[in-house]
Amino acid sequence: MVPWPVAGRTAVDLVRAVAAALDGSGPALAPHAGGVTPALPADVPDGVAAVLATSGSTGRPRGVLLDAAALVASATATHDRLGGPGRWVLALPPEHVAGLQVVVRSTLAGVEPVLADPRDIGTVAMAAREGRVRYAALVPTQLHRAIAGVRDRLPADLAALAGLEAILVGGAAVPPTLLEHGRALGLRLVTTYGSTETSGGCVYDGVPLDGVRVELVDDVVRVAGPTLARGYTEPTADAFVERDLRRWFVTSDLGRWTADGRLEVLGRRDDVLVVGGTNVAPQAVERALATLPEIGEVCVVGVPDERWGHVPVAVVVARAPTDLQRARDVAVRTLGSAAAPRRLVEVAALPMRPSGKVDRAAVARLVTDEEE
């Protein structure tokens, strides 16, 4: 196995490398683009097609061993759910699982993906217009920045996005108002939930893909099925468990079932704040605040407080002047008084990690620096 530089690769290069890793004629891939990579073993077990780094949001990244069979199972289940294989726009970094899966799906479909600039949604629309593309995958921030200022109709330079048969949106929680806005503009948006350990998205619009099982144990999401990774390059206790003759991945996410039987992810259990003895999930507060039309993007973090232990602070990208009391009121109505943000911090843009997710650690530092 050798590291696989992604930067500078063409679509043909990407597909050839992935095809060889999947059928075993080439080495397993360890994609990187000059960023942090996990410690790589000299050899990997037979059948492993890729070693990807976890996000590293809570410490040193770990290497996830992804079998060819798991990647193929995920890609096949995705096409089955969406209505068949087709050409994809690659607008996510291929060194992360969501971007790599776009290449895997394209490889199985027998067509190269159309490359687009992750920072410019206009290039995604251009690819959709010129490349006979069926599908695309985005993170919520890309979608937000594309349609934040759009009212009733997509502008001409983005109109081709409405012609895509599906746009997967995942990697982070998607505010309901963003979904409603996008769908009202004619975009066929599909929310996804998953992780590197599940070969990417394995739950679409709250419903597991075919072959995937999801259960909640003490409100913690567990996933089983053919898309699970083999494990990590370094042993990690309790991440994968055997139960009822099935192998389960124990996520770090809290969830619940909605009235219509769909999975709703409430956020990472590691992120839960204890505010005066009450547990507060930051993502739940974010969803509540995102219902306010003046708030575009939002990230809620906790800051130490002598009286309450921690208190929530909301960092927002505002569409219009924001009001702390209005934000507190909507949080209290939805979640209770402990969830009410103690401060609002307005920023031009939320700090992001290379994967496209909000960098919560950087947001917390920003709040701390703002206090000093």
C-alpha cells in the first residue's frame, strides 16, 4: 500500500486508481492532499481497498480500513435508492469518504465523474449543465452558500442544479429551513447520515439503505450491515461490537426515531453540554436557531461558567440583524431554558475543516478569543 496524492489528479486518474484498488490489481489507497494522514501500516489485509483518516476532530486521526466489498456495497445501495447508476459531479475532496464514494460510484457506473471546485458552487452547476450529470454530493455549507441569497427562483448560472436527479447533502446536520428553501427552488435534496466507518452515508432521509440496520442503545446510534469498515489500523476498544450474530459499529452520535419511523440524529454525545445539571445537545439548539430567517449558518459551542458549569454560545452567519432575546426565546420554546444561548457572536463565515464540516474546535477558540 502506498499513499495516494489526490492533488492534480484528473478524473481518469481517480477512476483508474480506484478501479485497481477495488479489483485488487493495484495497491490499496491512502488518499491525502498534503494534509494530515493516519499512521499507515506497511501492509494491509487482503480485500482492503482504502485507508482513510477519520476527521480527527477530537484528537489524532485514526486510519479506517475499508474493504472493497464495503465500498461497493455502499455505492450499489446508493444507486439502488436513487434510481440507478449515472454520472456524478465530484465537488468534495476525494481524500474524505464522501468524495471517495463519488469516485467509487462513478467507477461502478463506468463513467468518470465531472470535477468541480468545492469552493465554487457555480462550477457544480456548470458541470451539471455540460456533463450530462445525474447526481451530485455536497455538504450543508456548500448548499447554504449557493442559495442563501436566492428567493423565488434559481439564477441562470445555478439553474442546472434543478436538473439533477438527486443532490446528496451530508457530512453535518442540515437545518430544516435550508432543506425547505432548497426544495422550494426545485432542488432534489437527499439528506445523508454516515461516517468513514460506514463507508459514507448509510441512512438517506432518515431511512437506512438496503442491507443496513440501525438501532439505538441508550440513545446512541449503532449501525450494522455490509458497508461497515473492517476496523482501524490501530486497535480501538468498543468501536465495533458483536451482538445477535451481527457486527455493529457504535457511533458517537445520539439519535431518536421520529413518529414516522425515521432516524433523527441529535448530535455527538461528546458535544453534549451540561448546563446547570441539564444535558443540552448543541445540534438541537442549532436546529432551533436555524428556524429564524435572519440566521443563515450557526454553530453552538459551550464555554465554562462558574455558576452553570457550561453555557451555550451561538456563533452565527447572519442574513439580517440578529437579536439575542429572539434567539433565546426560540431555544426556550423548543428545548427549555438551559438551551438558551447566553451570547450571539456574528462572523462572516464559520471555520471549516478540509472535509467541509464546521470546525467546532476552531469555533470554540474563536469564542474564547472574543471574550479576552
